[in-house]
Amino acid sequence: MSTAMTKVNEYDAIARAIQHYINGAKSGNGDDMKTAFHEDATIFGYIGNDLFAGPIQQLFAWNDQNGPATGLQARIANIDLIDTVATVRLELENWTGHRFTDLFTLLNVDGEWKIMNKVFHQHSANIENEAA
């Protein structure tokens, strides 16, 4: 297999890992997104003025509590790949009325891409305010 084809396959595998996360957000079920993350992954960001930081299990619990985001629109804005390390920027619109930018670091662990860290920004205006 050519190096170019290998790289395309890696980008596809990274995008699939991110899709597990998106699917979990849409379903509102933290278990649906767990496969995207390494068990020791972490999360950092602000919800309003409150720092949301710590083990990734906090995200799964928040997602369960928040419920399904059936109107969620997600777009991978960037994937940067360096051998066994990758970064992804994901833009999310209408996660139950909010807009987020997520930045992920991923590591290829035993041939599988896993999110090691999520840092996010919650945009200040909700969907309804941005449309006005």
C-alpha cells in the first residue's frame, strides 16, 4: 500500500473516532461516545463562567443528563496528523441550543485512534441569539 493511501486511511480512521463522539452527542447517551476516548482521557473548558475539567467520565455523565441533541450539526474543520499523533478541530452547532468548538488530541494506541484530551469553547450566544 502506498504511503499516500496509508495516510488517507489514517484520516478516515480519525474521522470515524470523532463520529462516535458525535453520535453519542446526538443520542444523549454517554456510552455511545465512550469508544472514541481513551479510558484516561481528560476534558477542559468553560460552561458559562464555570470551569469544566477533569476525567472524561464527567463528559459522559453530562451528556446523559443533557439528553439527546437531535438537531446537532457537526463539521470536522481540521485534522492534523503526525505519525501516531493527531489533532482535530470540530465545530458543533445546536448542541441543545448551544454552539461549541472542540479541540481534540488523539493517539494511535495499539492500532486504534483514541481521543486523549478534549478542550472546548462554548460560544457565548446561543443559536436563537445568533439568528437575530
